[in-house]
Amino acid sequence: MIGLGLTHLDPYQPVRIMPEYKFGDKSMTNKILVSYASQAGSTAGVAEAIAETLSEGGAQVDVMPMRDVHDLSSYQAVVAGSAIHGQKWLPEAMQFMQTHQSELTSKPFAAFMVCITLSMANADHYREGLKAWMRPVRELVRPVSEGYFAGALDFSKLPCSFNMLAMRLVVLSGTWKEGDFRAWKAIRAWAESLQAQLHG
């Protein structure tokens, strides 16, 4: 079913200004970076939830868009995630991985993706196949853990384009639905599972 190409309709927007946050005890010397590449803000929200959960576990956490990350030396571990476009991480996300590959291989590293395909009623049938979309990331740096989450579809945040019109047809067919499908409980549970792995 993945080969039907529905995910090729995922929109790619021009760069948006995303917020940066800091969580946790600023006196700690060991920090975790949660970095992301987002299309319309959905992945940014997932990154913030992961950071908040790690902070609640006692870590000091910075959250920032990948394009704003220039140095990883002050972080003991990194969590990185991207929205999906055309069955791939966004170009800026892959650029982040390539630029920082050497440093990332020397630290605990976890990866996640946010994909509207996982909002479908039969999403579990796609989950194993989606792991292939993480392969280019895995080939650069082996994650200690991988997270796969549904995103959000809000046409008001998307530019008018052929892809957007095609997505509306997919929604009309009942394959996708417009709305926010981020499963916050699952996102936080995954972040909690990272705490021991990222301090390894």
C-alpha cells in the first residue's frame, strides 16, 4: 500500500521561523538537544513535547530547528526528528545529519519522524514499511531508538499549490482526514523511554 505514492502528496513549505526553547535545570553541565525540521509546525510541537518530558526526568534540554544548530559540542546526547516529504526526511534534516555525522556518531542519538500516513485508520499496516524511510538516517548514524508519530493536516497552514489540491482530493476520498492526529501519550512515552539510553 505504501507504494501507492500517497505520501508524495505531503506538502513542503518554504522555511518558517520556529521557536527555540530551553527546559530544565540550567546549572547542569550535561545537556540534551532536541532538534527538528518542520513543514507547518506539527513536528515542532512533537519536539517540544519530547523536550518537556526529558526535562521532567531531570535533564537540561534545548529545543531548536535544525537549521539553527551549528555546534553539538555542549550536548551529551541528541534527539532529531523531521516531517516527511516524498517518503523522506526534509532536505534540511538530511543536511543536518550529514553536517554533524561525525559528532552524532560519538553521542547517544535518537531519531523520530512525523508523518500524516500514520493518521490513517489502518496505520499499523504501514508502520513496518515506514521504517524504510528512516534508512538514509540510519546509514549515517545508528539511533539508539526510533519514534514514528502521526502529524497534523491543516490546509489553512499550507500554500495553495497543486500538491495541496491533490491532498484535498485524498481527503475527499476518505483516505486522510484534516485535523491534528498527534498522539501525545505515545510521544511522551517514547521520550520517557529515552532517558536511560541518552545518558548511556
